[in-house]
Amino acid sequence: MQASALLSQDPAAQAGSLYAELMAHAAGLPNDELFAQMISNQIDGVGALPPGLGLNEKEFFALLSAHFPGMHLHVIITNVSADPRAPERDDVLGLLLEHCANRNMSEQWMAEIVTTACMANDHLWQDLGLWSRKSLSLLMMQNFPALAAKNVHDMKWKKFLYKQLCEKEDIRICRAPSCAVCADYDKCFGPED
């Protein structure tokens, strides 16, 4: 089954939408549909990503050119002021970049975008403007396969990324001896509705 079959909603429901227009220009690259979901939802005000998905203007328009050749969007990307969470942001970005599949530039863009979404407060798939957690799992497997392979118990992705950072720094924030006996198990592993 193709990735697009896993992600697409009813094509008739998407007809005439920005998503449909983006997909009509898709280059046939692995992240096309994921980027189309994020871009169309961001422009519709869904998710937590800023204009340009957290990329600078040059990177965003390079992404558009690579994944949706011939597609023209008018997007105003403003410079972001100093972020008090910059050290945390750098750590998340570093973790993702360490685990890129290294097949193409879109993985580095995806690392920047996922990092930006991690700074928001909802479930990661929602902050990214994706349609489902299944889309986020595909994103992780395509772009960061070694990291995705470590999530053997299907932990929620944002919690999983931060857990990886804590383990990397040998920081133990949970008092339970294992996730299976933790009182907060459902917060980390339960459904993301």
C-alpha cells in the first residue's frame, strides 16, 4: 500500500482545496503529502506552525520548489524574535538531525518543522497540522527511521522525543522503574484524540 493511501482523506472532500492543488503539483517525493497537509492546514489556521512552517523564507520556498514545482503561494514569513526556549529547541533539532535518513534535503526541513511544532502545547501531529497520528508515524519512519525504530511501545511522539533527550543526558525524570508500572502511563501511551 502506498503512503498516500494511508494518509489521504476522501479525495472528493479535498477537491478544490489548497491541499488538492498542492498534490496536483506534487513532485512524487516521499514527503509531498505530509508537507501538503501541513501547508494547507497552516494557511487554514489549523495547527501551531507559523507561516513558512518554521523555516526561513529561502528554505520554505526551496521546499515548495522541490516538492510542488510550479506551485505559487503568497506566504509572508516574518523574522521570529528571540526564543526563551532556544536551548531546548536546539536539543530537539540536534536529536532529529542525528537521526535523519540522509536521503534528501527534505529530511532537514522536516527536522526544523517538527522542532518548531515541539515548542507548541498540543499533540505533535496536531501541532504539525497533520490529519492523524498515523501521518506523524509515517513522517517519523520516512525521515528519522532509526529514531522511529526506538519507539517500540508506540509512545506519543512528543513525549518520546523528550524522553530520548533525557536518556541522552542521563536525566531520569520518572520515578517509576519502568513505563509499564508508571501511574502516568496513559498520558504517554494512551490515544491522542
